[in-house]
Amino acid sequence: MPVDSRDPVRGTGRGEPVRRESRPTRRESGPQRRDRILALMRVNGFQSVSQLVDLLEVSDMTIRRDLHRLAELGEVRVVHGGASLPHATLRSADFTRRGQYKQSAKQHIGRAALATVAPHATIGIDAGTTTFEIAAALPVTFTGTVISHSVPVLQHMRTYTGARVIGLGGELLSWSQAFVGSAAINALAELHADTVFVGAAAVGASGLFVATDRERPTKRALMASTDRVVLLADRTKFSAAAPVRLCPWDEIDLLVTDEEPPAEIARSCARSQVEIIVAGADTRGSQ
């Protein structure tokens, strides 16, 4: 799919990956800000006022007004120090904990990655807290199709009345909140996405790695259902380790991250013609 032409592309010489830095977003309107608050709540179940002030870069009073407005609409319940969802969430405690780690960087990555697809696209979303930010960044007016085996993504998408959502069944991995196995793989054999967004437990010069072999076949099937695979990885994945190899770099089309990758990874991307987007330069100091 074509990349947003408004993003500046830095020229490179032969053998160097193409890199694009996303521009800072304009200040959000009240409705846009409240949509982001709801997206955060759907990941974590609870957000404190102080967290929202830091993440959205607005005043304490603005956040409190937004929360009271959302409470009036029945979207949240205002509690001491912040707000919570008025209903139960299907997210596990472990998923919530991982989602809060490097949260701001993941949000920047999700928004930058989503900007590379058309508003009516069919997209596949892998399980994981970083890839979840693709769903969280979707505008409420999204009218495309989302294919996913992620329970949090499917739960989040239930409010998008204009979108088509295809859930992949199978065995539930509780720690990753994802359906895996033959049912999901067989369903993917009959589907096609314009772009698939994937995550990894670790990223190295030789490719991508995941934590267990139980998740690998479903991820591979998701990647096989598209002609364009986008990897979302925050900078901590460049120094992480995981035992199961998912794929080499030549199966990835685009890497979206929050920091320039180490030289050996950048060289691998160049050899495999993997484009790199560095999202939100301000994420470096926001953790």
C-alpha cells in the first residue's frame, strides 16, 4: 500500500535502508482526546489522572473535564485518582502489565504504522501489546476490515460499528490473550489482508524471534495471508532474547520502531530492503 506522502523521506545511498521519521501530531480536539482516553482504558481497565496528563500533555483540569464527560456518556466510571471501565475487561493482569510498559512508545509506533495504510484497508493484527496499539489508534469512523486472533483487539473492535471484524478461533493462550492452533491457521488460509502488523519478543540481525513454538505457526499463517508485513517493535526488543525464530528479515517489508536500530540490524534491513520508520522522536524521554 502507498505510504503517506506527507512524511519526509530521507534519501539514502545504495545498501542503506529507507528511513522516515513521523512528524509530531497536532494538538488534539476534545473528542479526539477522549477517544484516546477510551483506547487507553480498554487496554488497562484503569487510568489515573496523572498518567493521562503525562501521556496526553494537557492540564489536570482538562483531563478531569474529559473524564466527567465520558462518565456522563456512560463510557467510564470516575473513581478516586482517575477512572475505570464501567464493565469487566477480558484482558489478563499480565497483558495489562505488559501493555503499561513503554506505553507511550507503543502508542507512537501504533499511530505511525497505521498511517501507512488506507482508511478502508483490510488489516491483520497480531497478538501483543504493541500490535494492540494499531486497534487503539483506529478512528471510530474506520470502515475497513480487521482480522485478528487477539482477544483484546477483538474486544476493542466491538465498538466500531462501521468496521468488519473477523475473529480467528482456536486454543486460547492465556498469557498472550491469543487464539492459536489449527482452527486459526485453517481460517487464515481462506483470508487475505492488505497489510498484516506483527510483533516479536526479540529482534536481531538474523531476524525475528518469539517466546514459544505454540504461537509461531499462527503468526506464520497470519504473515502468509498478506503481501505486506509490518513489524512493530520498540527499542527494548533490539536487546531482548527469545528462543524461537519466527522469520528472517526478507519476510518483512517495514519496521516501525521508536529509535534507530543498532547498526547490525540496520544493515540486515538494508540487505533485505526493509523500510524503517522511526516514530515520535519525543518518545525517548517519555517513559
